[in-house]
Amino acid sequence: MMKKLKVPTPVTQKADQYLIPNWRRAWKFYTVKFWTALLFLPEILATLSDDVKDYLPGNVRATLSVIALISLILRFKKQEDNNVLDDPSKNEKLS
């Protein structure tokens, strides 16, 4: 069986530039699974019964979905290394 070669495309090059290094395997992360479940939780609750819908305030479904979506986006975004506590030279720049 031949091994598939990974040829970088313009889309994956941009993704590698802005996303975390192992974004292709992110579906394995527990945080991604958690936020994905939270994203779909309001829709699952809405299908249960009218009693559940009446118990929850009206904007809870939308709020949970927005929080989960923003959290997923931020989980994938590559962050700069701004750890000033580990590098004393960065502390001097801040003062």
C-alpha cells in the first residue's frame, strides 16, 4: 500500500500560519470534544420536552451556543508566546 504524501496547499499553509501546530488532530483533544458537546447541548435539550424549554430562560440556548463556538475558535487560534515570567528580558521591555 502506497503512503499518501501530504502536499501543502494554500489553504493548509494559511491554516498552519494562524492555527495551533497540530490542528489536524484537534478532534482528539478533550477540550474540543467538551466545547463541541456544549455547542449542541441546547439543541438536544430543546428536543426533550416542553417542560425543559419552560425551565430554561429564553436566551440560554443561544448564549451556550455562542460561548461554545467562541471557545472552539479560540482553542484553535495560535497564540503568541507572551510568558513574561519565564523570560526576564521581556520584563524589562514592559517597564
